[in-house]
Amino acid sequence: MSTTTEYVTVGHVDDVPPGQVRLVVVDGRAWAVANVDGSFFAVDNNCPHNGGPLAKGALEGRVLTCPWHGWRWDVASGANCWPGAGWRAPRVPVRVVDDCLQLPRL
């Protein structure tokens, strides 16, 4: 028996310009969707350190900085970049179909 993942459209490519982050919600769960030079990544909007809203953070390259305490996250891998505590931000793949951004239902 094979299982298929159901994806949900959360916006359009133009909704998240390069270097920007937008908040999207899928089934009540908030995600920060980042555009890194035309590649899209989604990490949990709640910073693993203390729950800060990552979608309100600053994106530099692949690194998203939490606006509350400055913890930095690699949006492609979810890895913590600073302070380097070995923590990870949950992430999901972003699919682009006909200029629509899609995230999986979990």
C-alpha cells in the first residue's frame, strides 16, 4: 500500500519575493516560507528557542534571524546557526506548481 502526501496551496510565487519571508498556515500550523534566490523553504514559524515568530525575522541568504532573541536558523536545513546549540527548526518541503506555493498537510 502506497501513501501519498496531500499538498495545499498557500499562495503564489509572487507573494514571497526573493529575500523575503511570509507567514502561511496549513491546518492550524504556522510556517515561515522563505524565498532564497527563487528557491522556497518552509520552517516552523515558532522559533525552537523560545517561540518567537520567525516569519517576522530578517532573512540574509539562507539564514533567518528570530526577531525576539537573535537566534539564527538555516531555512534549507533547519539547523541552528547561532548560538550553535545543535537545535533544529522543524521544516517541510515547499512545492511550486503553476506559480502556486504548496505545503504538505501533516
